[in-house]
Amino acid sequence: MAAPFPAGKIKRGRASLIGGIVTGLCVLGLWMAGAASLGVGGVGATVLGVLAGAGVAVWVRVADL
């Protein structure tokens, strides 16, 4: 039987912060590449890409314990 976890709060490491940021930037880059290949451009596509990238970055950061 496995030993129980020690009492205390689980801390998120620096790796999850960096991983979240890098993943968010990659999502933004892929979003912009996809928008360019579809011929969609402008401020709207950029804002949606930033929101999608930020959402994924936060999700990775929070989900990675």
C-alpha cells in the first residue's frame, strides 16, 4: 500500500507557469496561421486568437498541479 501524501498544500511549480505561457503562445500562433490561411484577418481575428491563447494558458496553469 502506498504511503499517504504529507499534509500541506500542493504547490504549482515554475514549470507549469512556463508551460502555460508557451502553450498559450503556440495556440495564438496556430490561430493566426489558421486565420491567415482562411483569409480572415483584422482586429477581430487577433482578439479572438489572444482570448483563445489566454484561455488555454490559464487552463494549463490551473490544471497542472
